[in-house]
Amino acid sequence: MLNIVILIFLLAVSYYLSTYARWAWRQGYRRGAVGTILVALLTLVLPVAVWAYHQYVM
């Protein structure tokens, strides 16, 4: 149950970051938008990858 709550929180953070990146791109802040997209992807992918690694490999 806690894993689902954490995943929902991570989805919310990634969504917020992606909407900010879209706004930054439209305002002409291209480098900031690309960096924000990378942070959003890392925020979502890394915790899921670590959880999957510990769940299935260990």
C-alpha cells in the first residue's frame, strides 16, 4: 500500500515538473525546460527502477 502512495506522489511531482517544463519551453527558456524534463524523468524512473531491482533481483 505504501508503494502505491509513493508512486502516486512521484507521478504528481513528475506531472508538475513536466507542466513547468512546457511553460518554460513556450517562454523561450529552452535549456531550463530540457533540464526540468530530465529531472522529471529521473524523479519517476529511478525510484521505480530501484524498487523493481530490489523486488525481483534480491
